[in-house]
Amino acid sequence: MKTKLIGSAPSLERMKLLVENFFYSAVTFVEVAPETFEVHNSKGKIEGCVVKIKKGRVRFEMNQGGQ
């Protein structure tokens, strides 16, 4: 699955701020696999978005095509 990097941060806390600013909404991260998180807001899971820890950085990625 091809993804597009939207942003990266040094920690999950900083990434949470970045994602909240991107969506203009409060979000939470739900761990689905080691070092992989789904992004959820008040309405549920945000489809096509994932947060991953890779090489010591936290990455916010979106699937190409949004799915």
C-alpha cells in the first residue's frame, strides 16, 4: 500500500499536536500493531490515516487515494 508522508515529529506528543492542527479537531491514537497507530476523532476512526514509529521518528502518513 503506497502512503504519502504528511509530517514527522520526535515524539507521539508532538505528533498529536501536528495531527490535531492538520484536522482542526481533537484526536487520539489507538495502537493496532507494534509502532503503528490508527487516528481517531470524536466520530471514530479517520480512514486512510496512520501514525508509525520508524527509525526513531514518528510519521503521520495518508494512503494514496485516501483509502
